Amino acid sequence: MYEKILAAIDESQTAERVLAAAQHLAVLSDGEVFVLHVWEGEPSLYKSCMVTSYEDAQLMVKRAIEKLGAAGIRATGEVAANLYIHAAREITCYARELDMGVIVIGSHRRHDLAARMAGSTAHKVVHLADRPVVVVP
């Protein structure tokens, strides 16, 4: 099925469901998970950044890798610093460069004006990706 799974996480509660879905796919296919967080250091009107530092983002990825490892899943990951709010492009580039079989990403189901105008990261990943994308609600 999918031997290489990219789990794109953020600082929301949805990240736990993304990791669970990635773990499930990895178990089914004896695959490995690459955990990616795109840290957007530039302030924006369209996002609410709960991770305040790059170090916090690194810790979040480290904990996700440890959690997957504790479940017997081979996992690695990294934080990609992105200053211009192009997280979807960053995620799809990582997936392509690392030859991932599938991208797992969360959706926040936002319906506010910012989400309508800018579009969600998950929505953009679905449209930019050249491989399957699993969107976790």
C-alpha cells in the first residue's frame, strides 16, 4: 500500500488524529512515517500561530516521532521554516522530494472569512499534490 507516509502536523488537536491515521496506514503497509511541521515565522492576518518558536515546533515533531516509535512505527521528521505562508507548497515539495506514497493532513473545517479568502492548507495540498492525500477531519 503506502510504504512512505508524510504526516503534516500543526499545533492543533487535529494533529493527534493525523498521527493516528498515519500510524494506521503504516501498520497496514509496514511503512514508515515522516512527520513534517511547517513553521511559519512571519506573522499573518490569516493564521493563529500557537507555536511561538522554532524550538517549540521542533519539540512538537520530536514528541510525535517518539509517540509513533512507541507504537512500533519507524518514524523520522523535521520542521521546515517557511516565512511566507506557503505551507501547502512546502508540504507537497517534501512529499515529492522524499518520494512519499501518501500525504496525511488535517482539516480544521474553518468557515470564517480568512479561510474562504485564503483557502485552507489542506485544500491547497489536495490541489497541488501529485500523489494521494488523506484529509483527516
